[in-house]
Amino acid sequence: MMQNRHYAIEWQQPLSLATLMAASVAFSLGLACAVPLVAFAALGALTLDRRMGLLIIIGIVAANQILGFTVLHYPHDAATVAWTPAFLFVGIIATLTAFWTKRRCAGLHPTVTVLATFVAAFACYEGGFFLISLLTRSGLYAYAPSIILRILETNALAFAGLWLIRRIAMALRTPAVKSTAPFRPLPTTFIQD
């Protein structure tokens, strides 16, 4: 486990957490407050411990909603305000699902673990909002296949971009190790819960 932590980017550091928050703000502003929460939930599950993963999701939702109501001028009516706890709930559930999936995929190829974690978080996120929409009778128009596909694409691109940035940062931070052995296995890049 110590070796895993040596090779993994420690997002817990204040600068790294600030970078994730800044990325969420950039996404919120660039996508008119449609922050790719699934991307952050999956990335958090793959790179943070559970506590920090949940804290970063809570922070991202808070920043997103503050931007929405202040900078992007969300309406200040009861219906709009009521979606804030729903958004937080779905973000937390997606994050917990991502952590659960990562644990269940232990021992599988890292690519399978990464993809499964993302897909599970997305399914839970969309399923959570679908259930809330059914319970509140707010309509199901947002679940047209074209809309779901657009949300999936946005989250997948955000996740891929954040994952790539993380991999580049890891490569820059990992000291070169000279080895006389003909083969050295690649280290795992996941933080263990």
C-alpha cells in the first residue's frame, strides 16, 4: 500500500484539491453550470480515499450551486432551490457507487476498473435523477436518449481529460528509477480505501 501511495498523485494536498475545485468551476462556467459530476465522482473514487472523495464532491456541488445562483443567475424560486439537495444526494450516491465498483473490480485490469467505475457512477447518477424526477413528477423530458448521450459524452470527455492531466502529473512527479532488472511491473495508480 505504501508503494501505491508513492506512485499515486496525492490529491489530498491543498494545491491538488484546489486544482480539482478550479476545474469544477471552469466546467460549471463553461457548460452553463452543467458540471460533469460523474467525472469527478469516478476520479475521486479512483484517486482519493472515501472521505476526501465525498468531501470533494460536496465542495464541487456547493461551488456549482453558488455559481449558478450568483454568477449564472439561476431563478430564486422554490423549485430551483429544491434541486440543490437533489444534486448533492445524487452526487454522493454516484461517488459511493464508484468507490463500491472500484473495490469490486480489485484484481482486474486497471483499464477495466477505470471504465467500470465511470460507467457505474454514470448509471447511478442518471438513475438517481430519474427516480427523483419520477417522485417529484417534474417530468421525464430530460431522459430522451439524445440528452442522456450528451450528458454521457460531456462526462466522458471531462473524465478522460482529467485522467490524462493526472497521468501527466504522475509522470512528472515520479522520479526516474534505474533498474538492472529486465522487467519491472507497472505500479498500480489507485488509492486504496
